[in-house]
Amino acid sequence: MQGNNLQSNNRLGTVDIHFTTTAVHGTLILERELEEADLTKLIEQIDEDLVLSADMPRDDFLVSVYVGKDVGFYSDEYFAEENNESLDFDDDDEA
């Protein structure tokens, strides 16, 4: 399953969810720290809204939680543009 942004009034972070035959694994990356009670509520909400709604049998929902910040978004298109720009610079050097 692809990652989903967790939102209310402001962005909290990103979650990636992966289903196996016996368990569901989640990686939750928060952009700020949450109180333990808020964190467990958030994980329960993810379980109810995303995991259980997938209607996949599972024995457990295992979640790793990290706190970090977004430093960028990269894609094949980004790297293609970077490669084209570096080719343009090479042409200028030869002139």
C-alpha cells in the first residue's frame, strides 16, 4: 500500500503500510513529537481507517514510529531534469 499523509488542520507526518500474510507492518514518520496518548490514538485511527478497511486478515499490526522533518521530494522526473541541466553546464565548459 502506498504512503498516506496524516492530516487534520496541519500535517502530522507520513505512514507507509505493508501487508504480509500474517501481519501488517507500518512505518510512521511524524514531523513533530506527540504525547504518548495522542500517538496511541493516532495509531488506532490508522488501524481503523486504513488497515481494517483493507479487509485483509492479520494477526498483528506492528508500527515503527520516527520523528523527523521533510527535506525534499525526489522522483525520476527530478533526476532527469538534473541530468539535463548538468549536460548543459558541460557544454558551457567546452566553449
